[in-house]
Amino acid sequence: MRSKAEVMIELQRMVRDVLAASSAGTRYARVARAHGYIDGYMRVLQDLNVATQAELVELVATERERIGGPALRELEFNSEDVAVA
């Protein structure tokens, strides 16, 4: 049986691959199928008490930030860019 560290590393790789494929413009059907595999993998990890939901959410959030940058960022307000109605 594989250790928790090994399965979490495998999940991290799968999430990283699907996020990279999605941001690269891979066809929707292929990305959706990969999401399904990842969802199933995470469900099994939870059902077997290998990982908690919080651990899985943290892993996905970390990989999303690595691929797409932080979820929120501060934008500069430029009054010249705003159209007046």
C-alpha cells in the first residue's frame, strides 16, 4: 500500500497537469474528463480517511495559485479608464 505522502504527491501532479492543460487551452472534453478522475481520486482519499477535505482544498488552492497566480489581487484605479454614463 502506498503512503499518504505518495498519494498526495500523485494528486498534486494530477491537479497541476489539469490546471496547466486548462490554461493552455486544451479541449474542454479532455479537461472535464481529467477533472472527473481527480474528483474520484479525492473522494477515495476521503472515504479511506487518508486525507481530510481541508487538506484536499489546501492542495488544490496551492496548485491553482502556482498556475494562475493569487486568487485575488489589488487593481489600480485609473479614472481615465472609466466611461462616464
